[in-house]
Amino acid sequence: MIVKSKLLKQISDNYPNFLKKDLEKFFNIFLNQVMESLKRGERVELRGFCIFSSNLQKPRISRNPKTGEKVHTPKKRTIHFKMAKELFNKLNNEKK
């Protein structure tokens, strides 16, 4: 598993001429822009890696699996992740 701090460390090791605090600031700006775009309902496409999009789930009546009681589930946004073909091929060691 890789966490944000490990990823930042790897980036700073590969690019020692950048300050670690600047890399962290850039990374936070990047993530915030992705989140804001998804909040606005926009699609985020990172070519060669993935596509993020947000879907709106309608409100519905669901059941509590433990008690069987009916529960109202309000509308909510969910994130849809679609892997790019290039990433899929790299993960599956396919040459194209």
C-alpha cells in the first residue's frame, strides 16, 4: 500500500531539486482541483491513467440488513473510476 507521505517521499527522492514543501503544496492543489471538479459534476480525465466521474444516486428506501427495518437513504454522489487502456495493459503485462 502506498500513502500520500510515501508518494511524496518518492517524488522528492526522484526530483531532489524541488523542495519537499513545494511538492506537497502542488500535490494538495492537484487533489483539491480534482475534488472540486467532481463536486461540480465534471469529468476528470488523466490520459493514460484513468477517468473519474461523479454519479448521482437517487433517494430510495432500503433495508437495514440486521433488523430488516426500512430506512430512507437520501440522494448522494458517488465516484466512478475507469482505468485507461494503457494502465490496464501495464497491469496485465500486455504489449500494445
